[in-house]
Amino acid sequence: MCRPTHFAVTYKINPWMDPTAPYDTTLAISQWESLVSAYEKLGHQLEFIDPLPGLPDMVFAANGGTVIDGKMYTAQFRHAERADEAPAYRDWAERAGFEVHEAKQVNEGEGDILVVGDVVLAGTGFRTSHAAHLEAQELFGRPVISLQLVDPRFYHLDTAIAVLSGSRGETPANIAYLPEAFSPGSQAVLRQLFPNAVIANIADAEVLGLNAVSDGHNVVLAVQATNLIEQLTKAGYNPVPVDVSELRLAGGGPKCCTLELRS
């Protein structure tokens, strides 16, 4: 995780950003600290990377790379505004002892690459290139299933899918997702793979309710996603609502703030 010391909305690289609107860095820090506290209460082990000036989106650690089986597939950002985040996360991973592999293709880390059980779901359409899916499959040796995103509001896979169980290989693997965020073919794939998935609605997705982090039972997600919270409870999960609405001004939620380190 990365403290949002330099959080700001000074450019527009996604539909959520409005550089003309006010933002509150102090509030963003306070909300992020509440997210950290929620993780600590659930018993998660946390690691932190130092925030760098001039990188207001560095708080969104999930985009810094993908770590599976102790290997880090580095990020290569599509937009120049975030490009310098990639080497910062790469250097952190090297110091932490991970086996680092440099990406040759555009990819934005766990924003578009999600581990679910024995497979990897990979999004494309707005940020991560389809070629990166092939690169990830070669590196990790796991089947990678490509999913086409079609709604620019949900430009990263982790805004349209929440991994509820299976992020570390546990079974049964399951997800919550917004069907409308995907092409018809991708919707069919998801129905086949996850017949018991929790289905979110547009209202859930518009508050980035699917940008969630789960340990298989406890699901940390935006407090504003009231329908999804209800659906998760009915499905036997324990929702842990948090308010990171200030960070949503830049297009991020709990999952965006969280890079999972699978050793």
C-alpha cells in the first residue's frame, strides 16, 4: 500500500477525474488510514511503499504490478502521467526479494489481472493490451482468460469484478461482477466459469463497489454499495464497509489501493 501523501486530481485520464473540481488530500489520507485499520483488524499483513512527489495516483498500488508465486510482472502504464510509478514499484519488489520480470507490453497490474482459483482473469479494451495477457501466461504458467471491457467508466477489470474467493487458490473460487461492463462473449464466459457469482447492479459499480478486497469471507468494499453489501451478506460473506469516496475522485477504491503479494 502507498499513503496518499501527494494525492491530487490535476489531470484527466479516466471518466471519474475532473481537474476543475475540488479535492481534499487530508481527507484522502484519513480515509486511506481507515482502510489500513480495517485490514489490520482482519489480521492482514501489510507492507508499505514510500509515496513519491509528483505521482498523485501512486496510492493506487494495485496498478504497480502483479505478484504470483513470488514473481512480479511489472506494470507498463498506458498514460505518461503514471509512467514513473512502474519503476518505483519494481524497485520496491526487488528490495523485498521478489523475482522481478519486466513487462514488454502495456499492462496496469492487478487493475486488469486478477487471480481466481486456478486461472487468471485479464481485462482489455481500455488500458491493458491483449498481448500482455499472453506475456503474463508465459511468465506465470497459469491459464489466462481474456475479458473484453466495453464501458469506459469501468476501464480496469477490478472496477467490474471483485474476486470473492480464490485469490490465493482456495476453492471454490467465486466472483461478484457487473455483466454490463463486458462484451456479450465475455459475459458468456463469466456465466460459464462462475455460475454462482454475485451479480452487481450499475448503482453498485458507479460507487466502485466492485473495487473490493476479499480474504474468502470478509469483503472490504465501499460503504456506498448498499445493494452489493446486501447481496454479499445473503451469499454468506461478511461485508466490511469503508468510505474511500475521496479517492474515488481519481477513480480508485479499496482494491485500487491494495496490491496483493502472493509469495
